Amino acid sequence: MNKTLTRVLKVVCLLPFIALGVLVLPAKGAPVLGTDSFDAPGYDASGWQSVSPDGIATIPHNGGVSDSGYFQLSFPDVGNLGSEYGYIFNNDLNHTGNYSNHIVSFSFWVSPVSDPTVALNFYFKSQSGKTWLLDFQVPENAWTSVSVNFNGLNWSSLNGGIDFMGDVSRVTEIGIHVDHLTANGSAFTYGLDNWTTSIPVPEPESMALALVAFISLLLTFRQPILAFVRKRSRA
């Protein structure tokens, strides 16, 4: 058996130990690309806007997850039955582009009232002109963390979009759509805080399982590999 084949055999035998060594590498957290915490005073909103026929957008100097400010969209008491809606969104260059491998997490607040029917949608608009929606729910009167994955599952298009992955790679606007129907027109408030964009990484447990599967496969086929190499060396 020549030296080259001997080296090949050594590598084959060492692969399981190399794979096991990866298991002791430190796990890395998801790299954060940016966070909007809406901390006031002096916060410039970083491109965040609101559009609503009846809602009023403000950034209070207190309140929020850490009691240091948040983006608030409030609806006044209109005194009768009605449907009110609003958008909290961003379309500046730091919040647009390719979201196909991203995760967006944020904290959301819904003020407690007894009569509304509330619809909450995470949404984005694409360069193609298509809008995509993802429903979410949060309890009343509590800051609640929400995480959004752009894998296409449970998303729906508002205007006939069919290419989700193509559209999510060309995002031109992203944010929250709120819609509520009140029986008596009572006041209502929504809050947004700690909007964070990050890139997911495999969990250590997932990496370990994949490595175990690889090692098992390698050990299973080690003998055929060795037999093949020996056969080739005799040829």
C-alpha cells in the first residue's frame, strides 16, 4: 500500500474524532444587526413612522419594557361603534433589503379594554409591489415578546403575491398593522419596543445531533470504505 493510500486511511479513521472535537466549541448567539429601543429623550425615531386616520403616534419618555421610552400609537375615545386602524412602519435604508435569512423580534403592548375585536399583523412590502402579512396575538396589558421568521410559513399576501422568497429578499417597508372594532368607541393604545433584527444560527443541540448522525454514518460505512481503498491499492 503506497503512502497516499495510507494517509487516506488515517484521515478516515480520524474523522470521527475531528467531528467530536467540534462539539466542545463554544456556541455563538445570533448576531444582532440592529435594535430600535425608542429610548427617550433625544431619540430621533430612526425612520419609524405611523399612518392612521384616527391614531396619534408619540414616543413617551417613560414606559416600555425598560421604562425608558417606546413607540406609542393611541386612538382617542370616538364615542360610537367604529373600526379604526393604523400602521407602525419603517422604510429607511437601515430597515429595508434582504430579510430572507433574518429574524425580527420585538415587544408589543395592547391596552386593556373590554369590547374590541383586535387584529394584529406583522407585514412587509416588497419592491414587486406585493404586501405580505403574518398574524400574531399578544395578551392585554402586558409587554409581550414576539419573534418573526421569514420562512413563508403562515404568511399570506394582501394583493396576490405568489413569490414569497423573492419578495422577502427585496423589502421596501416593514412594520405592524393594527385594526380594531369597538362597540362603544373607547380609547385604545398600542406600544412597540425593542425592535431587533438578527441572523439565526443553529442551536448547539441541533449541531450535536447532526454531528452524531454524521459520526454514525461514517462508522457504519468505514469498513466498505477501507475495503474499497485496499482494492484500489491492489489494482
